[in-house]
Amino acid sequence: MGRLIIISNRLPFSIDHEGDQLSLRQSSGGLVSAIKSYFESESSKNRGFTEKLWVGVADFPQNEWTVLSEKLMDVDFQIKPLFVNKILYKDYYNGFSNSVLWPLFHYFPSLVDYQTHYFDAYVKVNRAFADKLIPLIQPDDTIWIHDYQLMMLPEMIRAEKPEATIGFFLHIPFPSYELFRMLPAEWKSSLLRGIMGSDLVGFHTHDYAQHFLQSVKMILGVDSYFHTIQYQDRLIKADLFPISIDYKKFNKACDDPETKQYYSEIRNNFEGKKIIFSVDRLDYTKGLMDRLNAFDYFLDQYPDWREKVVFILNIVPSRDDIQAYTERKQQIEQKIGTINGKVSTITWQPIIYRYTHLPFNELAALYKAADVALITPLRDGMNLVAKEYVASCSARKGVLILSELAGAANELNEALLVNPTDVIDVSSAINRALTMPPDEQQQRMVLMQQRLSDYDVIKWVSDFLDQLSNVKLEQQKQQVKHLDDRTSSQIHLHYQMANSRCLLLDYDGTLVPYAKIPKDAKPNEELRALLTELSADPKNNVVIISGREAQTLENWLGDLPLMLVAEHGASFKPKNDQWQQAVSIPDQWKNEIRPIMQLFVTHCVGSFIEEKTNTLAWHYRNTHPDLGFTRSRELINNLTQLLQNTMLQVVDGNKVVEVRMSGFDKGIMALKIVNDMQPDFVLCIGDDTTDEDMFKALGERAYSIKVSNGPTAAQYTVFSQQKVLQLLKRIMLPIINKQYAGT
């Protein structure tokens, strides 16, 4: 293994100034804790990175770096600080990152501030990161970029280091396409292209990954196959990796003497009372006002709990330099004062409020002491507080109330899941939690703790790095089949030396790109000129073997001296001859199939039926990707059951479902043509499921090439339809010299 380079907006520590003295304090974020825990484990030793680097923006002046660097001698990572102009950084961080991306990605579109200079600053700071990194990167390095502040960085690195191993992880939600599309056109496409510079893109949940894939499809026009994307001749994977915590650290924290002391003090101070505990950063996404409103409603609706319950609310300072956050803090404090003033007594105050960072041992003691953890953000990428609370309940007592809109809800579904904006729902859950029998608490807690223990933060880091390595292996496997320059030269040489050649060429997706409406895929003059030149060579037999119907091929290419094969082999026209039917079949069956397909047209906007002489086809290329695919599976299932024990077959094509008579396909026709011609050279190119029949039938008798990013029986692959035309043009060029011919 080479080196690991971690890149995040901030470095993994903060600087505390005590007079003239500088001291380091580890940052409290989940990423820093995750990476630190991982490298303290045996798993990291087994992976064997030779060095570890951390690159981030420095929050200290450059002239302090010399002093600080001496204090970092014992840190596991080599620290590579990036110094950014303060005004530029403010527009990048407070501006684009936290006034555009943060609110939009957390489903607060009304709070987005669309300032052009924010985006410009974002691009410049991402560029500064790239300029810092590119000279550092070595061939075997693993680069792991983190979070929404650096979405454009992967592409910038990829442009300079095309072979680099790059992972990107988004720690916040990725919004649905309907929200993401609200960004200006340049912004949203630049952000997606930036992320697509990665080899592996990680998200907390399945939904976030699907939202990303849909946005890539709708904005960049790039399809995905399950969790993989083929983009610019490179395989990319987008998958879920729910970040976790150091389970053992929290579960064993209560054995620490300092934690025990804190715990005793808390229980003594609130003896005889149930404790509800919340800890959150100051942010509008956390739903703190909604939480207070729900607790207020709870005290009104369940007055018997007054003087028997206390709500400890700790807010961690965040972005104090942004006015909106300062104003929100004031609103929260006013609400707390109102509730306490309304129902408190001489001996009881319902809400204990603190605005501070909590030391680890005190936090662990509060988790253990709490009878209920109230974690109800309006939207959260994951929420590690919920996981920390579960892990800290070593006695397996306690109840977690969790927002259904937090990413953690996907894993912690034994919690009491609530709608954070519904005060009735939340207050009812509080009452249920406070009255839940101990055996039920234990049953729920055991299941959640087992899940967190199995997939802890060490497993999270290992899983991501393992998948990143696997993606690079998949890319290498693709390159084995990928049609490179050396293989192209071999095909070129064989073509030039052959006395009799057969070129079997699919049409849609191979010679021309797919069109939204089939009739719009008419060949342009460039393609017609290319086919004319190929077919003019007396050594060549050019065959267009297509799913198109005969009349369409005749109208478009019938005047050229080449062979045409229609509807996958149902009919054909030899060069300079007349059309012939390979099979003669009645078409009454269409009356049975057409109404079924029409029903799916009605239920899937954008789909349509294409009727050919021997085929009925249902196209869903123009539909919503998820809906079209789902409907196609339903249609295939219906038709397959209907057509059992008949002469009809269902063909699952490229965004099309076809029904045709069995007994003929491209493979049967291609093999017949090659057997009749007995050529010295055979080239077979296609892009669709139906073309696999040709690749399998011809085997080693042909150079078979598929326009594809997936598994194929073809010998080679190219990743774009344009590459096909480039190859056909190249093989016609004469061999210039013997040295070239031998390459």
C-alpha cells in the first residue's frame, strides 16, 4: 500500500490561545473521531499505509505554523495546511458552502442565498486545494476527499492525475433531484462533474445515493447500472456507507472513574426525576425550536409529569459569526425562558440549558444517566448523537426518540421514530418513553447495540477503503477488455491484409446515437459517406444488422451497396438485391400484445409503442429513469407469463421491451452470413442485449466489440458510440510503414 491522504475543509484540530501559549484541541466532528479510532485499531495496521497525510484549511495565521508544527510531532498524520485569504474563505465557507449547499441539501430552499461571487469563491478555494495536492500525489496514494465544501475537487485532481485513486464521501444528505435542480445550470452541472472525478462516491443512506444517481442521469445524461456509472471511459461506483461511532469507546466509557463521578453527581442532583437529554449543534436543521414546542406541549398535555421530569438541553456553539445563527440562539433562549417561567417551581426547573462544548466524560455520563434521549432534527445526514447514546446505555436501559428524517433512522428503527414537526407525535413519544417497561427498553436496546457493534466506525472506514480498492480492480478488468490503441492497430493490420472482409454493424447506439423518437435517428451525411467508402471497397461486405424494420432501413440506406438485415434477422436484403423474408409469420398475435403495451404507455409517461412488421416494441428511453425501469420489469413479467409455451419471445433490450417470434435472432443471421461468405476478416460491433447473440454465435471467428460499460460476451468494449466511427475510419487508412504495422 502507498500513502493515505485525507482531505477535508478543516484540519483535524483547533488552536486554543492561552496568553502567548498555543495548544492543540482535537476537533469534535464525527470524521476526526472516526479516522482517529480507525488508526488506533488493528485494522489499520493490517492495511499498512506507509504514511498518512491530512490536508485542510488552517484556522491560524501562517506565521504561527512554525511553532505549531513542533507540537504536531506526535500526531499520526503529516499535517499539510492550506492558507486561504480570509475574505475569499468567508465567501466560500459561509457563502456558497453554508448559505447555498447546506440549506438546499437539508431541504430548506427558501434559505438559499444565490450569490454569483459565492460560487466563484467556491471554485477558487477548490482550485487552491487542487494546486496544493497535485504536487504531493504519488502513484500509489489513496486520496479520500470529504464533504460538501470540496465537491469540485475530485475532477480537478483527475484532470492532472488521471490514474489517481480518489474516494469522495458526502456527510450531509444529497437532496432529491427536484431540489438539486433549483441550482443554476452551471452550478449544478459543475458540482456533479466535480464529484464524478472520484472512483467511489459514498453516502450515508440508500436514498441519498439514489438521489445522486438520478441527478447525474437528469443533468449530465449519464445512466447508472445498479450503483455503477460509466463516465468518460471510467467506471464509478456510488454506494451507501453509514458512518458510525467507536462503539467500544462509548460502551466502556462508564467504567472510567471520571465518568462515574459525573454520573453520580447528575443522579444525585436529579434524584427521583426522569431525565430527558438532548445535545446538538446550533443549527436550523436540528429542529431545536420544534423540540422545545413539543416539550412545552408535553407538559401541558401530561401535567402529572411536572416536577417528575427534567429536560437537559446542551447546545454546542456553531457558526457564531453568522447573524442568522446568533438570532436563532436568542429565539431558543427566549423559548426556554418562557417554558421555565411558566411551569417551574421553587424546587423544580423543567429545562436545564447549557451553551458549551462538553468534555467526553461528562457527555458519556449524561448519556448513561438519561432515561430518554430526544434527538429530533428536521433533517440530518446521519446524526451520531443517537448512536452514541445507544452505545453508552451499557445497562441496556433507556429509550431513544429519533426523528424519522435523520439518516440514523434507517439503522436505529427500534427507536421511537417521530415526525419532528408534529408536536403531538413527539409529546406522545415522550410519554411513551417515560412509561416504557424495562424489559421492552432492553429488547430494543439490545438490537440497536448489536447493529452498531457489528458496523462500528472501524468497519465504516475499512468498508469504504475496501470498496475503493475493488472499484480500481473493476476498472483494471475493464481496461483488459477495453479497445486500446495496440488492439486497434492489430485490427487495422488484419483488415489491411485480408482479401475478403465482413463488417457486421448494428445501427442504433452503434452507428448513430439513440434518439428520443426512433424516426429522428436518421443517418447524417458523415455516416452515409463513411458507409459509402467502406462498401465501395470490393474486398468489403458491409452488413447493417438492426432491430429496425425493413422499410426504415430501405428509406435511409437502401441506395448504398451493402446488405441490410431488419428486425434482428426476420428479413434481409442482400447487396444490390431485393428484400427477402427469413420467416413468414401471421401477425394476429399483435392484437393480444398491443393492448397490454398500451396499458403500460398509459401508466408510464414518455413511453411509446413502435410497431414493426414482425415485432412490437415498448420504448421507455424518454421516461423517468426509475419509473421506466420499474414498469419495464412489470411488463416483462406479465408478457413472460402470458407467452409461456408459445412461439413468441420477450426481448429485454436497451430501454426497450420487444416481443417477436422465436427462432430467429441476430446471432443466427450473423452466423449464416459469415458461413456463406467465408471471409478472412470479420468485425462485429453492437451495443444492445440483442447484439450479444452475435458475439456468442461468432465467438473467435470475429473481432467483436460492444459499446458498453457492463459485462459482455464481446472480446472488446468501447465506452461511447463516437469511438465506433473513429475505429471504422481508422481501419480504412493504409498502413504507413512496417514499424507501424508491427505495433
